[in-house]
Amino acid sequence: MKVTRHTLTAAVTAAFAVAALSACSPESSPPEPTKTVTNAPATVPATTAPTPTPTQEPTPQPTEPPATAELSEVPNVVGMNHSEAQSLLRSKGFMVNEEDASPEGRMILNNHNWKVCRQDPAPGASDVLRVAIYSVKLSESC
């Protein structure tokens, strides 16, 4: 029998196929994963808050809002560079919405090239958490 390259390639491919199938045979099962067992106490003692005695008055609950909810006065950012206005408002704790003041409705990607034309709410407002600034590119007029 004459062995050609085609015959040799077929024989090697068949050998690999047999080896691969024998590795996947049902007789060989993967080892079971190891199980970790920890011993935890069956019950955890409950802690109870002390009850006030008749002569003790209960502690009053604080009525002040948390420090994160403090509202500051909205600064005037009209005429400022958009990036600087945004930084100032955020440093005062405001969330900032930014809009194109032109009718084109562009996205403000590089806010260093923009200036603030108007803001909402007006400067001095103190009961808001969000400020909207409307800007145009530096080369444009408001």
C-alpha cells in the first residue's frame, strides 16, 4: 500500500477524533466539587434596646434634615465659561442640566468652548436641587 500525504492526513485526523471522543466518554465523569462546611451557632442572641423607665423621658428625634440635603443659594453663572459654571454649581451641591441655547439642539461635548447665556432657576433661588444652564459656543452670541 502506498502512503500519500492525503492518506497520512486522514489517519492523523481520525486518531485525534478517536482521542477526543474517548476523553468525552460517559465512563469518565468530572470530579465532584469540594464542599466547605462551616459551623455557625444555631441561634444568635437578640439585642434589645433598653426601655425607658417611667421617670426617664425618651430621647427626642432630630428634626433637622441630613447634611447632604442642605440647600444653598443658586449663584449667578450667566456669562461664565460653561465648564467653570458647571464646576461652581456642582461644588455648591447642585445637579446640573446642560442645554444648547441655540435652536440647533446640539450636544455639549467640549464644554470649555461654550459660554452660559441663561440659567433656570434664577440666581438667588434656595429651594432647588437642580439647575439648568443654557449655553452657546464662544464664537456665537446669546
